[in-house]
Amino acid sequence: MSTGPKQQSQERFGRFAPSYVTSAGHARGAELERLLALAAPQAGWRALDVATGGGHTALKIAPHVRQMVASDLTPAMLEAARAHIALQAPNAAFTAADAERQPFAAGVFDLVTCRIAPHHFPDVFAFVRECARVLKPGGRLVVQDLTAPDDERAARYVDAFERLRDPSHGRMVAPYEWEGLLLDAGFAVEAAEIHRRPANMEEWAQQQDCPPNIIERLHILLAQAPAAVRDWLNVQHAATPAAQFDHVYVIIAGVRGAS
């Protein structure tokens, strides 16, 4: 029986919740530090971290704000985040929530963050609009996510590569698209940056428990990638156990307008 994308995400992230808590890529890195800098949290603020995963972003921001709310669609992931950060962040609260339909009143947060998650959302613009709704005028939104090249064919090839490893993957949004989404939702864009992090292909595949036949197909996709994809992913040592590529992220920050 087929399932919708949100059910698929819940099933997969419920299954792999403990590995996301221990994931070094989610727990630290230059991008997380940069996200914190762009968020510029203040002591009196109320902050929301959408699709919190293992809770790493919420944990990073919590010491700098009055209250930290961590939300996630997947109950098992939310419980893993709670177990991970509750003792370290006593000002944190945890709420099951759909990123596209947040259960909060309008204008109650000073800061909303979301890290390495929107490529799973069926409607990214609905998520951005919800962020605008729950933020106060002048509130900040900071998002980090996997991103795609401007070239549409190359972008969809990269999506296919990601989806083979993780069927809950939806669609990456290119940086220019992110800027348009924020502008259309009433944000003034303050920053849009590209960050890269290299990954060993087989280790990345094994994090999602990919069987050997899927790993073989991933190798083929890297080895046969068009030039635009190879350049974007910075593919190295294709078709060998040392095959490597870059995770390419956009970090975008915006300020909600008065209306």
C-alpha cells in the first residue's frame, strides 16, 4: 500500500531517530555555528525549531533565549530529541507539529529555525508562510537545507540520487528559489550563503541502512552523472569504495515585515 510523503517521512525518521541524535553532521559543524550567528538570539526571545530531528539546533540556541520550543512531525524523533537535550536545555518544550501547519498562535515567536529538513516537505512555501505567521513583526527566520543547482535537469538528477538513498526525500530548493519564497511570504532576505561538507558515499548510504544493490546503483549514478552534476557535487573517486561527494547547503536568513 502506498503512503503519502509525510507518512513516509514519519516511518523512516521514526526508524532512524537514534542515528540522527548521534549524527556528527547534525550535531556540529561550521554551518551550525553560522546558523547561530545569523539567528543572533536574544535573552528575552521565544524561539521555535521546526523539524528539530535530534534536537541539535534547539540545543544550540536554547542557552541564548528565554524559551526554546522544539517541534517535529515524527513522535519517535521528538522523543529522541527530548531524551537528548531536555536535561541540557531546561527551557526547552517539545511539541508534535506539521511544519506546514504549526499549532501555534500568530506572532508568538521572535525566532524560527529549521535545519536540514525542508527537502522532505511536500509544500515548502506553506512552511515558509507558517513561519511568517507565527513570527512577530521583525522576527527572524533562519533555514539551512540541502540545495540544488540552478540548472533544472542537474537539480532533478541530484534529487534522484538523494531519493534512491532515502525515499522520503522530496525536492531540493535552489538558492534563488528560497529567496523568492521568503520574499513572497513577506520577509526581507538578509543573507543567502552556500556551504559544502564532503561525505563518503558508502558511509552516507549505510546511515539509512541501504542494501548492497542500492549502494551499487548510487555508485552508478555518481559515476555516470552529467558534468553539471559532477561539478555541483564535486564528485571524487567515483565507482570506488572511496567515492566522495559534497553535501551542498544553503543557509538563508530573513526578517518578517510589519504586515
